[in-house]
Amino acid sequence: MREKQNNWQRIEAVIKWANMSTNYFARYIGLARGENLYQIKRGNNGISLDVADRIVSKFPQVDKLWLLTGEGQMFSEERIRGAQIPYYNVDVEQGIAHLEHLDAESNLVVPPVGACDLAMCYTGRAMGNIVPPGTVVLLKAVDRDAIIPGGEYVIVCRKIVT
């Protein structure tokens, strides 16, 4: 079972999702300064009802119960939350051929990106500059007939992974 996030981790998740700095986020939700949030980060304060109300008023898609308690999901609507995609913390070149023997480490929740079956980390160099090492790649199994020339694919066969 996954451990609940602490107060700061929940605030930080919203800040990262909003793609803001802590100080800008504090001003955006109507706090005079970021110190209020830094007190939560240090563990001196919890998330007050006022701070939760301010966040939810600016970001109504964030679930207030989750923000205050950690129960449930960050987003109140599934379409906003996105798909949960199994993430395997192995290199795609070595792991994809042995997928049936692997367990997903966690689920990635990503905005709608189209259908995909799983995610893995790419640490190799076979794809040159197209996919830099350390990139998380989203993968979907497709029939051979569905391959479109010019598209990017991970090809797994008995002898190679490319």
C-alpha cells in the first residue's frame, strides 16, 4: 500500500502541476508571501482550511479533501487526473523483452496522451539524440500491420530490441 503524502508533498504536487515557483504560487492564491507555505514545508504548520480554500478557488480541479487529508486523489475528476499507466523502473531495451516477468513499480498519472500500455525509462544510446537517456517513454503494443512508416517504435523480436 502506498504511504500518504505529507502536507508539504501535497502542496508541492499542486505547485509542480501548476508549473509555478513556491513564491509565485503563494501570490497567485492570494497569500501575501511564500512564508506561509514554507512554514508548512518545515512542518511548523499544517494546511489550514483558508489555504486549502484559496488553492481550490484558483484550481477547482484539485480535490479539497485530498489537499487537507491526503485521502483520495489529487484531482476530483478522472478526465483531469489522466490515465494511470504502469511504470517499470527498468531500461526499456532490457526490460521490454521480459515484461511478463516484471512487476510495475508504480503507476504514472499522465494527462490524456493517447492510448498506451506502460511506461519505462530509456537509459540506452540506441536512439541517439532523438530520445535522450533518462527519458520516460510511454509504450503501446501494436500489430505489425498498424506500423506507420516514419513513426518511432520499440521493436521487440526474438533476437533484438531496437
